[in-house]
Amino acid sequence: MINGLPGKGIFFGNMKGGVGKSTLCMFTVDMLKTIKPELDIMMIDTDPQATSSSMMKGLLPEDRIRFMPIGDRFDGAVLSTIDGVIKSHLMDEDSIVIIDSAAGRIGNIWQVALLCNTMIIPTSLSWTDMAPTIDYIAEIDSRKVDYDSITPHIIVVPNRMSPNQKDYSQLYNKVGELNVVIAPPVCDYSVVRHSSHNFLGLKSVEQTRFYGEIEKLAQFITSHVLTGKLDSIYEE
């Protein structure tokens, strides 16, 4: 329970752009809505590009999509508003707030991440992706120490993998000393690589391997985040 709130906050982030963060965020929202229809999901898009908030129209009720960009101007006012939106929505245990963020250092949006139970960070096995990802995780860990907080718990998602990829030791070795959990990988990214403004969510990937991988990721979130299992592990 974060700040005494029974709901759960999930923050999608990474310093590196192009790792599939917004795509995973959108499909995860749609999958959680499918496998856990009782959930009251709100998505907050803080990326000035407005990718996820524009594409999710029609897949979530209009009042459950908020575009609240964090940029170089007026961050204080926006952060205060987001804080209020998150806290007011997480008053029920079946309520979830999922936040999509822009690429770049955690910066001021850390105040938003601190309201979340979990941060999901996708990365490929390419060193050009992993190097900034590790720096991002290290910065988050540093902030958690500063705030004397065990949250947000960090879940790394191996993303954009080759379907034939079997060896993840390179990733394990790089993040093994960091305070993270590694989620099931997402390999079949090619089916959504060319997503357009006509985003159809899960309907566009039915009967594909990608659908099954997103389902496994959503089930992992359900079993480890929504149940409070990660909270219990870290509290112990």
C-alpha cells in the first residue's frame, strides 16, 4: 500500500527512446482490461508526444485517459495535478493508474514515480539500449535511497528480442547487482512495429506470439504487483 492508498500505480519508463515503452504500456493496459475486467484502469500519458493517450482513445473510456505532459515549463503545476489525480483514483483496491513517460532522465517526474508501486523498464539486449537503461535504474535506486523508500519496485522487461533468443545471461549479468526483477521476455515485436494512428490494441495481434507474450506479462503484473507480492517480498 503506497501512501495509504489501496490501489496500484504502475510507471513505464526508460531513459532510452525506441525501446518499445509506449507500445508495451498500451498493450499491457488492453490486456489487463481483458483478463481483469473488474479493474478500474486509468492511463496517464506524461509524454509530450501524446502517443499512448491518442492511440488509446476508443479502448478506454474518455475519462480514464489523461494527457498531462511533463516538459521544461510548468512542471510544478503539472506534477501537483498528476499527484492529485493519482491519489484520488487509487482509493479502491481494484483501481490502477498506469503512467507512460517520455524518454530521458527521471528528473522531476520522479515525484510521480514515487507514488507508484512498480516501475516497468523495457530494454533490448543491445548495449546501446542496456547502457542507458542501467544508468536509469541506478538513478532510480539513488532516489529511493534519498527518500528512504522501497518503491517503486523495478521490473525489467527484455523487449524486442529475437524469437530464437534463448540466452539472457548478458542482461542478467548487467542488472544482477541491481535491485530489479526480470519479467518474461517479449520477442515477437515485429507484428506491432508499424503501428499507426489506427491502433486497435489486442484485436490487431490476435493469434500471434506477441499476444501470448503480452498476456504473460500482464499475468506477471497481476500475480506480483496487484496481489502485493512484491511489496511483501521487499518489506521482509
